[in-house]
Amino acid sequence: MKRFTLLLGRKTAHYFVYWQPLHWAEYLAELVGTAFNIFIGLSAVVFDFGQGLPMEHLIPNRSIRLLITGLIYSGSGALFAISPLGKLSGAHINPSVTLAFWVHEKMQRQDAVGYIVAQFLGSTLGAILLVLVWGKYAASVTNGMTLPGAGYALWFVFLAEVFMTSLLVLSIFLFVSNHRLMRWTPLMTWLLVAAMVWLGAPISGTSLNSARSIGPALVTGLWRDQWLYCTAPPLGALLAVAIFRQLSMGKRDVLSGKLFHVPYYRSIFKNIRVPNQFLRSHPP
């Protein structure tokens, strides 16, 4: 807080300006985590489905390859969640997750904006690395872009993305609002997102994440139907928050804004209900 004094003749006016600090370490962690998730996850897409690569012959069953892709893609996110950087930022790596925590009043507005900007930048960086490493093989799968499945109406694809994102965010909230379950949140998201990729990718590409879609689209220069992935996941996140509030009826609340809370890592989240040893040794 700063105090400014203006002298106006014989009158003195005092103005107080409040601002909240920016947490650059957490934003950088989100950028790195999102880039890692996009690069590893989409590398799995390229390796399993890229033209000219051996997986098509080693595992002819497309459904099995899709399940493997989902396990690797979501596994990279779960791995980041339990890494030092993930423990610091909370490993959202998804604007839908950040939006949900902000709407549920667990984040300051400037931190939510910082996270979301970092996630979009990280996704773009991950997509650029994908193109540089995989080249023509990445191009054969449109650089990992999310696109509506052939034969599915756009309204159905839209609803599928809303439903899957809502289920993901609601599951996260249910886990991080329970002392016994919260430590298993990364494992839950790994298995849940893998199942969604396996079942939902033929329908919508299983975005769940506007940044995940925009990064590859920006690098590829194709924007067909990308509005869908910019609107459906955030809507699903908002729906999940509303459902959680109805289910909890004020009797239980999200305990932390992190997918894997460790007490001795700094937490920038509001109204947390779990121990934080860092705050005790580093008071604000």
C-alpha cells in the first residue's frame, strides 16, 4: 500500500493505492509445465499416429494406440504436478482449471491472468518445439491440432467438450476438497484424462484446454472450428464450479488451489485450509 498526499491550497488530500504482488516464479512454472505437457503429449500423438512411423505396424489396433497416447499425454501432466515446479504453481497447466479456482475465489485476479497468459505461451512454445523436433511427422497429424471428428455435428462436439471439461474440473474439486483424497489428485487426473482421450478424441480431439488447442493452431496457421475450443472448456469449468457448490452446500470447500499440495512450498492461493509451513517461516 502506498500513500500519496496532494496539497491543494489549504486543503490536503490523501490517496491510498492498493496493489497485489505478481508471482513470477509461479507464472514461469506454469509456462514450463504447459510447454512440457504439450510437447510430450503431442509427441505421443505424432509417434503413435504420424505417417511413416512404426507404431501403425507394431500396434495396428487404433484404439489401443489412442489409449497409449492418452496415458502418455495425461501422464506428463501428472508427472509435472508432483515435480518441484508443479508443487510450486499447483500444476494447473490449463486455463479451465485456473478459471475454476479463480471463480471459486481461491486466486487473486492478477494471478489468474498471469497463469492463463503463461499457459498460452507455454502451449505455443511446446507446439513450436514439436514442429522443430518432429518436422514432417508432426505435419502429418496437423501438428497435433484439435479438430472435430468426421461425421459429428459441431453442436455435439461442443457439448462433448463442455461435458468432459466439467467432469475434469469437478473431479479435481472433489478430490482437493477431501483431506484423504487430495494427495491422489495427480493419479486421478492421469487416469481420467487418459480415458477421455481414449473415448473422446475421435469426437472432439479431447481438448479440455483452450491453450492446448490454440498453441498448435497458432503454429500451424489453421483456425477452422477453433472457436469451439476457446468457448466450450471455459463453459465446462464454470458449470463444474456451479455443480460443486450445489453438491457441497457450503459444508465442504476446496482445501488448496494446487493439484498436489506440499506444505513447505509457497502457496499464493486464497483461503487455503491445509497447513502451509512456508507461510509460517516466511510471513507476508
